[in-house]
Amino acid sequence: MSISDTEESRGCPTMGGPVAQKGAAADPSAFVRHEDDGLSHLDLLVRGARCAGCISKIEKGVNAIAGVQTSQLNLSTGKLTVGWVPGAADPGIIARTVADLGYQVSPYDPGEAEEERDKQGRFLLLCMAVAGFAAMNIMLFSVSVWAGFSGEMQENTRSLFHWVSALIALPAAAFAGQPFFRSAFASLRKGKANMDVPISLAVLLALGVSLYETITGGEHAYFDAAVMLLFFLLIGRWLDHRLRGQTRLAARELLSLQSATANRIEADGSVHAVQARDIAPGDTIILWPGDRAPVDGQITAGRSDVDMALVSGESAPGLVEKGDFIRAGMVNLTDKLTVLAKARTEDSLLAELTRLVEAGETARGKFVKLADRAAQAYVPIVHTLAVLSFVGWILVGAGVHHAVLISAAVLIITCPCALGLAAPAVQIVAVGRLFKRGVLVKAGDALERLAEIDTVLLDKTGTLTLGKPRLVNAADINDEALELAAKLARTSRHPLSRALADLAGPGAVAKDATETAGHGVEGHVDGVRVRLGRADWTGVNDADQQASGLWLVAEGRDPVHFIFEDALRLDAADMVAGLMARGYDVEMLSGDRKAPALAAAADAGIKNVSFELTPQEKIARVEALVRDGKTVLMIGDGLNDAPALAAANVSMSLASAADASQAAADMVLQGEKLLPVLTAIDISRAARGRILQNFGFAAGYNMVAVPLAVFGFVTPMIAAIAMSSSSIIVTLNALRPFKRHTPS
């Protein structure tokens, strides 16, 4: 058995048999779609895949099918996407190939995938609860024996305690051990061994020896060790399930921005509300103010301000008119638009962003944790030692009973409890400390990856800056002018008008106010015509064309200029200086225009700046750096940042960020400050060192404990105590306070 075999099969139960219900009852060819790349595509839901070995095995098996060009499995969602030359492959054969590899498969349904993951999580939680409850009750009977009262305790009483423990432990272990027993059996049925095999053997041997001791009236039983072992391991498996499942939220949040309905103009000129998925290229739709574009299209009539945050990430809207393109997810703000659909919902920008996020999540899932690497050599070594111990003691004349006890002791004392806790225990403590300091960590291995970064990419609007228009010359504007402007601003949806209205507070509005898209608002106040908007529209010769703001013009009054800016966060420059002091390369990626992007970068102290970037260009930059061997931290907040956040080695967003960006990020910064970024980096470095300490202890523990067990100096009970003690030491090391770092 090779190490690669071990990794490939680890934790991957064989569920065999035909394609699952939906796949068996439904013809997979009915779910095939054809895209612009010239390939046929099929999405399948795969159940039972849990590790990088599963990904490799499934993708290799599917790629071996004649005609298949691409296959990609997302471990977080269970979604397998397959592309092949039209007519060159049979969708049914693809589905059967995955089923023959030992997995359940059906046409992909997001709702079904979510339900399946929730079901797995509930089952793990139930197993953990059963093991914990059983362990506590068994300890009530075991403490007396462990405390040395067995000499004073009558044999009948001790036997009763053991039988009661057996009645609790055997059914509890049979139920709580299912995640390990099923996986081990499936692996052995394939002729391989995974990490769950020695765990299962240790549990079964401990239970078997304990039952034998109980039946024969022996002094020691080890039911508590077996059940506690299951309890500790189930904690780690459930946490892994929960943390890994967080990544699937990003794609779901993006898809939630897809408009469900659309107003389509029929051939007879009538307008009907239809499902967005029924819109086909060539259809004409109407977007009223407040409507979100359901598909990508070209404007054929109308002129309006449009919220383009999905593409540019900037709060300032853009003016669109006849001939311009609009993307799915953009929001029409001020006036009616007539749009010619150019794509279906599944071919829209939102769908593309979703695929980019899923691709980034898949790449992230290929990170191999330190515990997994160390465990690759664990299985063959422990199996060999246990077998050799049994055979050796038989050869020197020991009885079978004694040889089995020593083999059980070897398996128990080397059970990977401390090894399994070495990284998660530190991560859990570090995550708790960071939460108190304003950083919410969502991904289990995020700190490990954060400790390895050498490059930091920063978005501008909403990340380095506050992302909200702020009136900077309020001291130059009297209350009368502010209230006059607010009467017009309260009728507008433009972000600058909304900022002005919020500043002035609730109040009256101008009569017969009308908004001209891309220009401003006009109306009558006390019989006087008043305009609020762009300089050229209001008739003002504005010398400062770079300033972002509104002009108020009324008859008999001097023009008033309301100047807005997106202010830099107070600690942005300190955070950037701290990153550079720690030796990181810092770069800003922005979808904003050149002038404001360069100005913000200069204020923050960043020299490397890219501006006017699309979401695709941002993710391309991230991928280029990764290909060059860089380890990238991406910090952003806009919807357009979600794919880049998913593609980076590790990512952060702010609490004020779009839901999709928060879901795609590994960490979320609470509040308005950026200095917690430095805190997270410092703690991640300290956590990495502590994880390595735990691994060193686990290795040293095994080097000492294994020889003692092999040579018969350790009974199964002592082995269980030693194993539990090693776990406690690892946990106590994880609980040590992290050194407090002062940001540079």
C-alpha cells in the first residue's frame, strides 16, 4: 500500500450501486447544456467525496472517457462539471463511471446538494452527542476502578460496573462510530487502507478486549477509552464539515442577485411578466426604475443612471443610454429602459461570476493540511507495528490473549487524537482570540494559509476607503442652502442626492420635481425654479472638473457647490505601512477611474496600482501572481471582488461588504478599522508555530510511547490514559495566550 493510495481513499465511503434516485429515474442527457466554448456540459451532484484523493480519482476516471475534455469537482458543493465534444460522449456513461468509482451521483440540484450537506452535518452532530453522553456516563463507573479502589472493591461489584459500562458503550460505539466504520469498510473493500481503518480497529479491539475481560471476570476494561476516542475524533470531523461548508455560500449569494422575473414585450406590443430563465436572446424587456437586469443586454431606448457596483465595485452610478450594454444584476435607478436581451440567465455575467467563485473554491479545497501530510505515513506504520507486536509476542511464547492486549495497546496509544487536534485546537483558540479583536474567521485552514502570504492585494472603494459619499465642504454651506438642496435631493435615487438628503434629514420635497438621468433634479420651491446636479446641466462653469459633487442653482441666488469625496479609512495608511514593514508586497486593484484610484493609493502609501479593472481582470491578476509562485492575500468588499477573493490563497472582506463577498472571504473584519488585518497576520504566524510545536510533541510522544507498548510495558488502560493525556497537553499548549502585537 502506497502513501498515495492512503490519501486517495481517506475518508471516502463507497456508496456503490446505480446512480442515485434522481439520476436513475431521470435521463442525464436531459440536463446537458451547450455553451459558447463549443462543448456540451453536464453538472452532477456527487455524494461521498470528502478529500483531495476523491477529487483526483473522480476527475481522472471521468477524463478517461473518450471525448471528455474537462471535468472539475467542487468538494464544498459536491458539484461535478463535465465538458465534452458534442456527440463524442454519453452523459449516461459519465454518470455510471462516477457511480462505479463508489459514489452516489445524480443531476445537480443546488437545493438537493444543500439538503444533503445539512443531513450529513446533523448526523455527525448526533453521533458526537451520543459518544459524549455515553463517555460521561461510563466514566461514572470507571473512575472507581481507575482511582485504585479495585483492591477494596468486591469482584461482583467490579464485574457489575464493567457490565453496565458495556451496556452503555457497545450500542453507543456502534452508532457513533458509523462515520469511521463505514469509511474503513469501504476502503478495505477496495483493497486499500485509510486513516479510519486504524481508528476503527483500535475502537473494536478496545471494545472486544474489554468485553472479554468482563466476561472472564478480568480486573480491567477499556470501554471509556473506546468511547472517548470516538468523541474526540467526531468533534474534529464535525468542525471540518462545518468550516468547509462555509465556502459554498458565495455562489449562492451571487445567484440570489439574479432577478427572478422580467417584463417582456411580446410580438403584439403587450408586456407580460415572465420567469427570467425564460428570456432568450432577441427578446425585448423593460426595466423600470428599481428593477434589476435579469440578463445581459443592449439598451434600445431610454436613458438612465444605473448602479454598476456589480462590475466596477464603485458606489457612483453610471449613465447609460441607447446602444450601451447592461449586465445582469445591475440596477436601473432613475428612468425607464428598453433592453434587447443578448444572453440567457445561465450565460449572464452573474452566472460567469458564480462559476469563477466555484472554480476558486475548488482550487482552495486542494490545500493539504499539516495533519493530513503527517497522517499519510501513520496508517502503514501503525498497522505494521501492531501486527509485528502480535506476531512477536506469539513467537516468544506469550498467549494469544496477552498478544492481543499488546496489539490493542499499540493501536490505542498511537491513535491520532493528539495528531488530529494538533492543528484544529490551535486554530479554534486563535479564531476565538481574533473574534475578540474584530476578525471573524470562517475557513478552518485560513490562518495556516494567512501565515504563508507574501503579497497583499487591496480593493479601493469600501476597503481602503469608506465607500460612502461624504460632504467635505459642509462648513461652507449655510442651513438655508442645504435645506433647499435637500428638497430636491429627497426625490432622487442618485447616491450623491441620497447622501445629501441623509445629511439634511427628513423634510419637505420640491413640487413637480423631475429627474433627468445623468444630469440632476429640478423642481419648484416657493415658486422658484431650482436645479441640483451637474455643473454643465445647471449652467455653471466648473473649473474643478475632478471634484465629485452637485451644484445647486436657483433664481436670485449664487450657485452652491456641494463637494463629495470617498474618504480614506483613518487607519488605512497605518495598515499599509504595517504590511510593508512586515516585508509584504502591497498592490491596489480598483474598478474606479484613474484619477481617484491614484489619489487614494498615494494617500495610503501604495505604489503599485491597477485601475478600471473588471471582475475578470481582477481574478486574472490574482491568478497571474499565484502562477508566479506568490502566496496572495486579497482584501475587498464589492460584488466584483467575490471571484478574486475566492481565487486568492486567503481572503478578507469587511463587515459592510456585499453578502457574496463576505461568503467568498475566509475572514471578515468587523467595524471600520483595517489594523485588525495586522493582528490577524501576527496571530496566524504565532498559530503556525504553535501547530508545529504540537506536531513535534505528537511525534515525540509516539517515539516514546510506541516502544513501551510494543515491548509490553503498557496495558490498554494505560495506553488510553496516555493517549488522552497527549490530547490534553496539545490542547493546553493551544490555550496558551498569544503574544500581543502592536501594529507597526
